[in-house]
Amino acid sequence: MKHHYLFAILAPVFWSLAGVVVKSLSVATEWQINFYRCGSLALFVALVILFRYRRSSWFVVRAGGAKAWLAGLLLSGAMVCNVVALRYTTVAVAVFVMAAAPVFAALLAKIFLGEQTDRRVWASIGLAFIGIAVMVGSRLQVGDTVGVGVASLGIVFFGAYTVTLRVGKHLDMTPAVFYGGLIGATVGGVMSLITGVGLWIPLSEVLWCSMLGVVQLGLGSVLFALAAQSVPAVQLTLFSLGEPVLAPLWVFFVFGEVPTWATLLGGAVLFSALGLQISARRSAD
């Protein structure tokens, strides 16, 4: 069980790499990125399942059943909403909306799973809201309505995805990540064709997008799915907030962009929220 909490902590570390890679891409559109990223994610997860279970792989995939398909559909919805939201609003606003994920997950978990949320978890949620507000509050702008609406829909998808993983906690829900990649790649490919940009991008950018699928989404999502076997839904979404804390740091290390004081202060508050969760888990042990 302890290693599941470690997986929950490590997952957003991989997810946080997206910004620094996407910033390096100059040709690929958001839909092309989604196509190659999700396609490589599906291929990577399929290989992981084959490596882990070998001849039993098909049994594991079938065991997930409708739960895995539903979780995959919800995951792909969250990924697509994230892409679309960034087209209508800033990263800062999208990140701010992300802070609502633990609250929504807590409500769903209580309704569908009967999972109780103690005071320390609610305190962590409160700290997370404060941290995100400090990080991006000064950058909120009028006219972000569409972006906020789509990002909010993404929160619904992600919260429901997390709870669905918990419903299947007695199973290996890794196939759900495969389905999510498959559906996400299909949506990205179709939208690329509809918008007229097609699927061609330079080989170097295909490789970067594939790296996103394997490392950023692949490793992160597989760890997150495994963590869901024992980590409550609301805590899973709280740990996922490590992503907006780490993302500016990678940009600083690679591109030399110095984070603002608000980003650093808000990140410190967010780290406090995550630290409270870790200490709560140690106390429980």
C-alpha cells in the first residue's frame, strides 16, 4: 500500500514535463500534438501490459471490462478538454480551475464509493486553492469564460475518471489508460483533418510528441492507475496538483524563465498542502 502512495506522488512529476516540451514545438498544433501523444501513449501502455502479463495479457484486458472502457473514455475527455481550454484561455487560468478537482472528486467519492474525507484532507484542499490563487490570481482576465467552461468540464471528466479507477481498485486498471490513449488519438486525428492542418509535422516534433506519450503521459498515467488501487480518490487528485508546482521549474531549468514571486509563493503553499497529505498518511501508518 505504501508504494501506491509513492506512485501517486511520482505521477504528477512526469505529467509536469508537458509544458517544457510543448514550448519546444514550433509547428505542431494542439490537435496534432494530441494525436501523436495519445497514439504513442496507447502503444506504450499496450507494450507495458504485454511485458507484465505476457500470455495473460488478454485476460487482464478483458477483466477490466466496461469499467476500463468508461475510465478510458473519461481520461480521453479530460485530455481533450485540457487541449481545447488552452486554446481559449491561458495556462494560468486552466491551472486555477484544476484546483477544484479534489473537491469534485471528494463529492463523487462520497456519493458513489462512500469514501469519507477527513479534516486534514479538507485542510489540504483549502491550502491547494490558496496556493493556486496566489500563483495565477493576478493573471485572471475577463473573457476567459469559454476556456474556464471547457476546463471545468475537464475537471468533471478527471474527477469521474479517478472515481472510476477506484471502483475497479481490485483490478489492474492499466488497460483504461490504453483505451484513453486510443480514443484521444482518434479525436486528435479527426480534428486535425477537420481543421485542415492534416497529420504531417516534422519528424523531430513527432519524436517529441512521442516522448510526451511514453514518458509524460505513459509513465505518469500508469503510476496513477496503479496508485488508485489503494489511495482514496480525493487524495489522488490532491497529489496530482504537484503538476502545476513543478511545471514552472522545468521551464526555468531548460529555458531560464525565472518564475514570478507569486508563482514561487503559491508553489510553496501547494507543497505545504501536499506535505500535509504525506504526513497524514504517515500518521495513519
